[in-house]
Amino acid sequence: MAVETDFLALYRQLGLSPGCKLADFKQAYRRHVSILHPDRNDAAAPEDHERFGRLVVQYNAAMDFHRRHGRLPGAPVGARSAAADAPSAEPVAPSPLPPRRERVTHTPRPMLLVIVALVVIALIAWGVGPIGSAPGADSSKVTPEPAAADSEPAVQAPQLSVGMTREDVRAIEGEPTAVHGDRWEYGPSWVRFERDTLVDWYSSPFRSLKAASTRPHGERD
């Protein structure tokens, strides 16, 4: 069941109005994330964690709306992308049906049975034996068909691991939403480098990273 997103509440929280520029929208979101992020606000109350999670969910819904419609929610319809305004292609006329084939006259059933019987008699006289077996072959010995080769195991999608380079992480997770020195942020989740090598990460349930665990080496969140 789909859940409607209160985009007006999102705009009010970011201090913006519908129809704002995409760059201003993203900048306001990153500023609020840096304030409400649990890792940067040790004295945050449970209400702050709830506000942070709701902000991430609403922002992702707004960006999904932008990808599908070419504009932010609440923006004028005329602001959508040119691709959305492009006229649809004219329908292609269906090809004419092929000419109807002439009805084929089938051989009468009794005559067909006679022909089949003559073929079977000829095969027996020639020494073929049961239809489908080679002359002189022992029909009791059936050569088993070779077993089908085992299907190749499915290729597992790459996951984050300690020691990866920045390029490896970018290939798996894409471009970060924010960069602060050796720390890359992906919404509420983040990864940290030391000397261009991945040493730590945190995978939030609101925006999970492609990793086998929430933190490396079984560390607590």
C-alpha cells in the first residue's frame, strides 16, 4: 500500500517554497542532515531521530518524483523537462493481413492408415526393428544421455569491504550526497577513508549501503 508524502511539510522544514530550484532544495536538505544526523548530535532526543528519519524518507520521495516528472513536487507544470512535453509518436498503421491460404485437401484417413501399415511392414522386412533404432542394434540397451552441465553459480554483487579504494566505493555506491574530508555521506549512511583506503562505514536502515553488515568487523553502531 503506497503512503502519501506530505511535501508541504518537507518544504516548511527546509525553509523553502514549492517551485524552488533543485540546487537550493539539495543544499537545504544537506544542511538539515548535518544538524540532525545521529552521529553529530550526541544529545539528540528520540524526537530528533524520528524527524531525521522522516526527513530522509520525504527527500527520497521528492527526488523520485523529480526523476519521474522532471520537476520537484509542487512546481508549476510548465517547469517539467522538454522530454515530457515532446509529442508522442504517431501510431503506426497495422500491416495488412497476409492473403488467406487455400484449403489443403488431406488424404482420406483409411488411405493414410494403409500407407503407414506398408511403411511398418517395409521396415520390418528390412530388419530395422522398432522405429527409431538402428539396424542390428539391441533395443534393450539404451545409452543414457549425458547429464546436463551444472549451471554456473550466480555472480554475487560486489559489496563494501575494508581496504577498498575510493574508486571501488564509488563504483559500488555511486556519488556521495556530501563529502567532508575523508568521510563520504550517503544520506544517513557514511563511509570513512584513511590514506584513500576504506577503513569504516555505517549503514543506516533508511538508506542501506551495499555491505554484508551494518559496521565492519562486528563493531557496534
